[in-house]
Amino acid sequence: MPDIITMAKGMGNGQPLGAVITRREIAEALEAEGYFFSSAGGSPVSCRIGLAVLEVMEEEGLWANAREVGGYFRSRLQALVDEYPLAGAVHGSGFYLGLELVRDACSLEPATEETALLCDRLRELGIFMQPTGDYLNILKIKPPMCTTRASVDYFVDSVARVLAEGL
């Protein structure tokens, strides 16, 4: 369990908004240290927008969707790892996932060039991805919380198609 979690960007659906989540004793210890400054903190407009985002998320069942469809997404990506040697590992949960590409499953040598080629091929199929990670061999996958199984299938089937064709 982390001591402190910080969040931003998506919380306000485009409105500048961030949050810090921690335990009471940590917050009190930080408060005792003195003054805290945030350039975007405390705006009533931003706070109301944040509440509206949370309301929509609850009304539309987006947390449940992230759990259910995110779990499905992870299992579909894991099937790629099981079938294609270049697909080395799946990381993350919900709708925050990563597909790590490696040249060798034992040495875990990063497949940097292959990842770039995969991203280029995916772009031709209408999917925009950029490699990330220290070795640029990870596809960072962060779809919107309203993502459907059909969208997951399109993405994973496209990655499988490119891997099957070879890089």
C-alpha cells in the first residue's frame, strides 16, 4: 500500500485539477512542516468539475467497466504473450496496462526496434501507439474508461496480426 498517491489530468476531464491521497497521519505530519503551495489548488470551479466527473463515472458505471473490461483486456494481452515470443509480459491492471516486448524470454533483452516497427504498423491500421519505458519497448495502454470489449478485440487482434506477419 503506497503512502502517498498523486493524480491529475483525467480527474478534471480537461480542467486543471489534481489530488493527493494519503493517510491522515501523513497529512498531519506534512501540515506540521509548514506552508503548502499549489498553482491550481482550491479553485471552486475546478472542484465542482471534479465532482461532476465523479458523478458521471458513477452514473455510467465506469469503475465497474474498468474492472470488467480491463480484466478482459489483460487476459487478451496475456494470450499474446502465450502465443508470440516477442510479447514478453503484460503489466498493470484495469485500463492502465503495458505490453512489454522482448527479443529473448530468458535474457529479457528489450525489443526496441521491433516495438517501433509494431507502432508504425499499428498506425497504418488506425491505432496510434508510442513506445515507452527505459528501452522504448513497452506499449503503454491507457484507453478511456468507457472502452468496450469490441474496442479491446480490435486493438489486440491488430497487434496479433502485426506480430503474426513478423517485424
